[in-house]
Amino acid sequence: MCDSTTTEGAGTLRKDTVVLIECNIDDMTGEALGDALVRILEAGALDAWFTPIQMKKNRPATMLSVLSRPTDAERLSEMILRLTTTLGVRWRKVERRIAERRIETVETAWGPVRVKTKLVRGEIIGAKPEFDDCARIARERGLTLAQVTREIERVSSISRHPKALP
């Protein structure tokens, strides 16, 4: 059972409880850290990231942070222990608020592109073309990412919502 509370309805922010799992690592290569992060995300983590830190004796190190559903915390914690050199993990439950998201598909001269729109209490706060779609088009057409993004913003609803521009 997911330990979460969801608030829905027009003009509200959704909220839930997730688990933040963390550990400190001072003896892994960048390649090994990157591989562990990819595998943790593929295993169902909601998000995962690295933060540079200092450990005892001023050793540079990396803190691995993983955001997880409560039902996945045990499994992902064990995975971290298996994939990294850390000797232990810590975790805590955290609450989060989630803005409403809408994804629309915009037809362009280059084909369909997804655009993600962020709303807070029904007001459009931000919109952005999906990076993967823009990067794919830029590679296929020999364009820069900036050229593709500008054109998609021009032909989509992003340009009609001044607050939506990044």
C-alpha cells in the first residue's frame, strides 16, 4: 500500500509522501556511479541524483540521493547496497506537492513534438517542448537544439502564454 495522500480537483495541488534514500560514496569511479544511477532509475526510482560533498579528513565524495515510492524503498535500498561501495543507506519520508501537468502533441514541419505544460491552480506557469523530441529532430535535420526549440515554441501554445516561456 502506498503511503500517500492525493488531493485532486480543479485548482488544487496534488500531494503525496515519498521516501528519500541517501548514501555517501568516496571510493567509486565516475563510470561506476553513472551506471548505478541509470540502473536505479530503470528499477523504478522516481528520481535520482548526485551531490558533491566533503567527508571526514576532507575527502571529496558523492552523495547519492534517490526518490522512491514508499513501497519501493526496501528494494531500492538493497539495490544501492549491491551496486555501490557504500556500507549503509539512510532514508526518511518526505512530503511533496505536485503541479498539474498536461502534455499536448504539436504538429510541426518536422513531425509531432510533445509539449509539457505546468499549471498551478489552473494557471499556466510554464511550458516546454520535450527535450528528447527536440534532440531527435535536431540530430535528424542537422539543426541546433536552440533552432528546434524556438520553432516549436513559435508554433505551439507556448508562444501564446508569456508566463510559459522558460
